[in-house]
Amino acid sequence: MSFYFENFPEVNYSLKKNFNFELLTNVTVRFKIREVIKNNALVFYEYNVRDDDRPDIVATKYYGDPTLDWLILMTNDMIDPYYDWPLNYLNFNNYMKSLYGSVASAKTSIYEYRQILNQQSVLFDGTIVPKRTIVVDLNTFNSLPAASRETIYGYNYYEEENNKKRRIKIIDKEFVSIILNEVENIFSR
């Protein structure tokens, strides 16, 4: 990710406001991938992040360049590579321990109650209709029939959220040079 800042302009800045200026990278300059590109299915394809993947590894796999990890992150609106990127099994369990004291406690601590609005189903044409739920309070939960409710434990909730992060977009190689040229034009002004 450090390569992302290579082309950023530098600015003289007094860190201690004592008129001793230092040449620093101006990290306030921003580049954003246009929504038109990010929302065009012909420009990118979906990838499911594996447990041993990191942004630099995915960039190496698809672009042959680990320094394009920033492109993977920006395409997916990820700002914090540690918390926005899906955690691997070990880091996920460590995160559960930091929240609940132990993995066992995370698996037995109730996070929320849900009412099941509809189960997942498949239409005659093969379209999958996903399961839909809403969060309810304990009184509502207790008044529902057993088949229409579910208890979500902490571990399951966070695992579900972590797994949602696994589905990312990768911009097709064909468009990378266009984006890199645009970045260079923005930062060379």
C-alpha cells in the first residue's frame, strides 16, 4: 500500500507550528475511481477472497504487481486494510477473543434475535430468492413460532459480516493502464 503514496505531491509543513518546515507527502490529495467504472459489470469481475489472500497477493495474482494493492482496496471502497479486508481464520478468532474473552464465549453469547420473513428459495427459472430476516426484540422473538425465528450468536454474526467482505470486485487488466494514467495526470498537476 505504501506505493500508492509514491506519486502524491509533497508540501512544506511545520509539524510543531514553530516555523521549522519539513517536506512531507500531502496525503490529503485524493483519487477516486469513478462510479461509472465501478458499477460497470464489463469493467470488473467478482472474486471471492480466500483465507490466505491479502490485497498485495490478489494484486500479484491478477495484475502481476503487488504494488497495485491500493487499486484492489479503492475499487471496493476499503479504507482500512486491516478491518475492511476479510480477516483470516486466526485473526478472526483473535478478534472474537478481544470482544468476548474467548471463542467459546462468542459462540454462546447472544448478539441479536431475528424474525425470518422468508426462507431462501429457488424460483422455477433458477433464480435464488435469498433468506430475509429482521432484527426483533426479545418479547417479539418469544411470541413468534419456532420456525419463524432465529437466535444469532456473536460468533455467527461477526462471521457473517466477515464473509460478506470476501466478495470483492477486481478491475479487468485491460482498464488498469487507463486508471494509472488518470492517477498520474491528477498527481502531476
